[in-house]
Amino acid sequence: MQETKNQIANLVNKSNNILIAPPENINGDALGSSLALVLALKKLKKNSQLILPNFLPSKFNFLNDQNSLSQKKLQEREFVLSIKDPENQIKNLYYQKSNGLLHLYLGGEKKIEERDIQVKPLRIFDLIFTINVQEFSHLGKIFEQNPELFFDTPIINIDNHPNNQNIGQINLVDINSSSVSEIVMDIIDFIDRKLLDQEVATKILAGIIDATNNFQAPEITPRTFNNAALLINRGGDQQKIIRYFYKSKSINFLRLWGRVLHKLCWSKSKKIAWAKLAQKDFQKTNTNSEALFSIFEEIKKIFPEVKASFILWPTFSNDKIKFMFKASKPEILNNFAIKLNGTFKNNILCFEILNKSLEEAEKEILNLIKQQL
């Protein structure tokens, strides 16, 4: 572990432009640790940028870095046109655009062969940190649209999952750590202890609190409590984090949560929780489906052993049933995404079923989940 940290520190020192890439289905642990790492690298005078998904739950708004790099911006490419000219014989260069074509005009004494011309994409990053990413597919669209970026750039892979595929040139995967934030904290502290100031400490502490459900997770270790105490000592604002994570529920949200509780079903044998809602549940509480992302967190508090949970409701026209589905195992979520053509938001799978009643759709999904568990 010490040697790996030395390698990471050396690579960071040699790099100037660094990209931080968390998973597309980001959680508080990945977000807090990524933001902390971006800040720490900037304090080292590095040009560090974070790529974030388009959707973040509202409870994370106080953590969000407004200067994060958009996926659209990352898709903008620059290319280098290289021409072999060892004798410095190219004298003139100009260009002209016409009919959708760019014409480059070169003036010289000798003929330029096709083999002397190369076009390559400009490498915009010297180094990439992947945070809480087990495999490239977990990066989502950023990887799909920029695969060469990840294959051509050195990667430092930081994670705590035992199924990590070691996608980096350097892999720091600590399966005994209760959060990725603690691993990032160790790296920052190793590079320079002064980097752990109040702002960085608050973001790391937020990641730990989210990963451990406010220090209530069964896998938490004494090391986690020691790290949290150090972060609070460095100025980490625990009260602010708790206020945003757990005490900022609106009256409308609590009303919706009450309706979900009233309709909540629980399979003790399969550890599945689910609820069927109606459009009037949203209308009467003045909420919409976005509130359901936080509802899943409340379900987890009631049933900490839950393996899968889902909520379904009909559209206004009743021509399709909408679903949100969450599972404890990523492979179950991925299997469902493929079968049902779903999309991920904040580690929750969203999809639709056509031409079925609420009860038929409920039965179909329950059967699919039971086959996976």
C-alpha cells in the first residue's frame, strides 16, 4: 500500500492536467471524495477537472462544484495535423473552407507524400483518476463517447469493491475500507497533510457519512471513526452535512413518504420492498417522481437488509407503467437495464412497461427479481 501511494504521488507530481471520473450512477461517497480530490489537486496548482453526470439528487447540491466539466465539453475534440519536414522546406501555409471541406495549402520545394502526414487527437489530460469505478462501463456516456481518452491516458483507479477489474495502470483497491472517501483521504494526506483543510475535510466527511449511513452501516470499522474524528478536527462540518442529508425534508416530501409507507410491501424471505403508487399520490402531495430518489433512502433505513426495492406508478394516460428500481448488487441492476432498456439515475434504474396493468407489471417485475436473487 505504501509503495502504491508513492507511485500515485510521483505520477501526480509529473502531471499538470488531471481528470477525475466517478461513475455515471454517482453516490455521495464517490461525489464527496471526487470533489475533495479536485480541490486538493488545485491547491497543488494542478489543472484538475471533474466530470459529473447531468443529474444529481438535491441533497448533494451543497457539495457540487459549479466548475465541474460537462460531458458536452469533453466531447469537443482538438486534433493535431503533423507533417514530416526535417529539412524545413515548407515555407507557406494557409487554409480555405468551401463546400463543407477545409483545404490546407502548403508551399515548399519538395513534394509531400501521404505517408508524411499524420492526424492525431490532442491529448488534453496527463492523468485520470477513476473513483469508485469497478469497470469502464460504469463510467457510462463519458467512456462510450471518449474510449480513446481512457486507453491513451494513465489511470489511477481508486475503489473499495472486491469485484474491481483493476482498470488502471495504478490500482489502489482497499476492500477493507468502508468508503472510497477514506482511501482518497489517505492519498491526499500522504501527498501533503496541509491539503486537508476545512473545505476538503467537509467533502470527504460527507462521502463517509453517505457511505456508512451516518456511521450505522454494519461493515463500519474503528478506523472509520478515527478518520471522521480527524476530519472534524480539521474543520469538517458534520452538522451542515447532517442538515442537508437528513434534516432538509419538506412537508410535501414527508406527505409522499407517508403515502409510500401506507402502500409499502415487504417480502421477508426474499428481502424485497416495493410500493404501487397512483398519480393522485403525487398530486395530493404536490410532488413528482424526482422525490422518489430520496424515498429509496428512507426504505433502506426501515429495511437495512433489503436486497431489492422498486416503486411503480401509471402515467396520466395509463398507457404505460413507470418504474424505479434499486438493488444491492450492481450486477442485478445491470441485468435489468439490459432486459428492460432502462436508464440509470443516481444508482437507480428507471424504465417503463407498455400495455400492462399496474398489477400485471408488478407481478412481472417481482418474478424477474426473484429469479436474480
